[in-house]
Amino acid sequence: MIVDQLSLARQLDMVFKELQQELSELCSGTIFVHIRNNLVGKFGVRHLPLEGTDGQVEPKTSGLTDIQQRALRKMALDALKYKTNWTHGEINFDFTVRQSKLCTSVQFESNYNMSNLLVRKTN
């Protein structure tokens, strides 16, 4: 399979499938996806492995359920509709479970390269 023949949505779907086991053990974090030329490169999850109060580590809570993971993946795929006019950057999907409800947000970061801009302006 050649990655550059896959849509960004299909690549993102593959990312979520790869992270499925890790997400099943997390109740909060940020999924990051680095994009270059509309191709997913590096991706992963940022999270706090231990949480506590007053110096006491809290017991590990359960992670995202299958239903919550599907909802997070759907939100991520829907968010691609808001990615416009850039091919390089990063997308961050923040998630947390509060009172058994999944809360999410998306952050886009577009990246541009000045040398590419200068080459286009001089031609």
C-alpha cells in the first residue's frame, strides 16, 4: 500500500486503529498528528501517566471505551472539513472523560516554509 495514494481521512483512520490499545488505557490526553504534504508522518499520544492529589497517586481509572473511541475518531474525521489551504502542520485532538462523558477539542497548526515562498515569488 502506498501512503501517498490514501486520503488524509483514511490515514487518520489508520492512526486511530493503531492507537486503539493505548487509548483503551487512557481517560485523557492529546493525540497529535504531524502532516507533511498532506501525508501523516509522526503521530502519538501525549498524556500524564500518573495523577494525584496532595502527594497521593490516584488509582488508575479505566480508559476510553470502544464507543468513546469511535466518537473521538468520528470527531477527528469530521474536523478535517475545517483544514483549509495548508499541507504541512499538526493536528491535536484533546480528550478527557468527565462524569463518564467524553469531552473533546481540536487544534490545527499550519506550517509554512519561507524558502518555498521566496522560490515561488522569484519565478
